[in-house]
Amino acid sequence: MKSLRVLRIVLWALVLVVGAGAAYLFLSARNAPVDAGPAVYATPFTLIDQDGNEVTEADFLGKPSAWFYGFTHCPDVCPTTLSEMSALLEALGPDADRLQAVFVSIDPERDDVATMKDYVEYFDDRIVGLTGSLENVSAMAKARYIFFEKVPLEGGDYTMEHSASVHLADAGGSFFGTLDGEEPFDTRLQKLRRLIE
Amino acid sequence: MKKLLLVIATLVVMPAAIAHDFDAGSIYIDHPMVEEAPPGARVLGGYVSLHNQGAEDDRLVAIESTAAEKVEMHRSVVTDGIARMTPLTEGIELPAGEMVWLGSDGIHAMFIGPDKRYVAGDEIPATLVFEKAGRIDVTFKVEERATTRAPGHGDHAQ
Ligand SMILES: [Cu+2]
């Protein structure tokens, strides 16, 4: 009987330890975006914007930014994300000036400067569109833990698989979090507000 | 879900004269539409709902259009944060008595290489090819993109 009581105490102690651990993990995960992580968004890159200007990481530091990596031969996920980005900027009102939204082509072989200009400006002329050499785009993606891969389609065509979320960076280039297309619009808006406040 | 409600609302509200549907015997084809894409976009997403009112299962095996180099049926999914698009090479199954909606679960008709820029108000001729119901000519209406909804990206509420 006594051993059963000891066992019960031990089990309750375990519950407490596990609970405290879970609470710690939960709280630290919640706070994670606030703590400045490694400034992966300050890693050097050189790409071309939609007006044909060469830009580097320096052009996007000093202001919080929201990055989406996609391609123009994309029928739904990319146009939806960009039109929602435009709606988010609209919802931020004048505060949208404190955020830089960027669309990076992970299909630079097809997305030239002119295509990018037409594409981003259709959604919102506040969104910057970047393309460049495949080598430079790949280097940027690698530094920022962004996945993309070419997938062949029938008849010699191909499509791209790519990270679907919008990635946020603070003014110093530290990763701040992501916006997920599946989460409510207001949740995404609040994340942006927290980023720029 | 929102889009489905919209479809239902449209069916209820829209007078027969301007309703946009096609009857192919056992298959009822409702509101084929394409979302307007940015200038220079080489792909257009097409959506339509198909109601198999017959007693037999059928299958949408192909979509043809003289307005594009080709039309393929695809499914876009986001899994583990990665956006992927897979061709539906077997076509789209249309079980007897059921409604299948291209536009839910990322399923879409992808018009590849349109012959010109299509804007809201334009119409794109196409032929839906069914295994049993045969070939049916339809018109995809080009419509403006709604900003905060996610077409072909699941029917979750926004
Ligand atoms: Cu597709």
C-alpha cells in the first residue's frame, strides 16, 4: 500500500515537472520572435528590382520587412498571397510606410525584370519585386532557410515548389516570424502591427 | 466555404436570364470562371462546379481551349509550409449524384500560355471533355480577383 502512495506522489511530481516544462516551452516559443535571432536578413545579397536597379541587403535594413518567395507562373498561391499582402498594407493605413513588402522570384529563369514589374505593380506598387541570377537567388534563399525546387511537368514545362509563408524580418534583419495563408487575416494584421510598432 | 455560400447565394439570387450555366445531360456545369491575372502572367486559374446528376459515375478527362497553348488540371496544396502543385493526370472523378467544385482543395484548371491578356469581363471559350457525357462547349468568364479570399486554396473561412 505504501509503495502505491509513493508511486502516486512520484507520478504527480512528474506531472508537475512536465507541466512546468511545457509552460516554459510555450512561453519561450511565444516570446521567440521578440528576441532578436541571428540576423539572417542582413546576409549580403545582390538582386535586381522591378525597375532594373541593383539592390543589396542594405536597401532593406533599417525598416521592418515582409518577404514572399514565389513565381509568376503560379495560378493561385502566389497571386493570392500578393493580393492579401496588398490588403494587409491597405489595412495598416498610413503605418504601411513603416513596412517594406518584397516579392522575390524563385524562378528567375522565367521571371525577368519586366515580368516582375508588371506582376508586382498589378497588386500593389508598394511591393518591391526582386529577381536576378539563379545563383544569387539560390544564395539568398539558402541563407534565409527558404526552400524552392524546380519540378518538371509533362511536355518539358516545369513548376516550382516553394516555401509558402510570408517571412518577417525586423529593422536589424533578424527573423521575426511568419504569416501563414491559413491563419485569419486579423492574426496576420496583428503580427504586422507588432513588427512595425 | 465562403465561396460555396457565394455560389449558393448566386444561384438563388441570380435571375435565370443572366445565370451562367451549361447543361450537359447528366452533368450540370455551373459558372466556369477564370481569375484575372496580372499583365504578362503566363498562367490563368480556372474554376467551375460540376454536378453529376446522372446515375453513373463520370470523369472530367480533359479541358481544351483555343485561347491557350494547353489546359491542365492541377491541385495546389500547402504541406509543411511548402506550396506544391501536382498534375491530375487521371482527370477529376465525378461520382454520381455529387457536386465537385474546381476551386476547393486547390483543384484548378490551369490555362497555360494564353493567346492574349484577358481582363475582367472577357470570355474564354473551352471544351470540357467527359468520359461519358462527352464534349461540352462552355465559356469561362474572366472575373476580378477578390482580395481577401483564397481561390483554389481550400474552402476555409477567412
Ligand atoms: Cu496549376
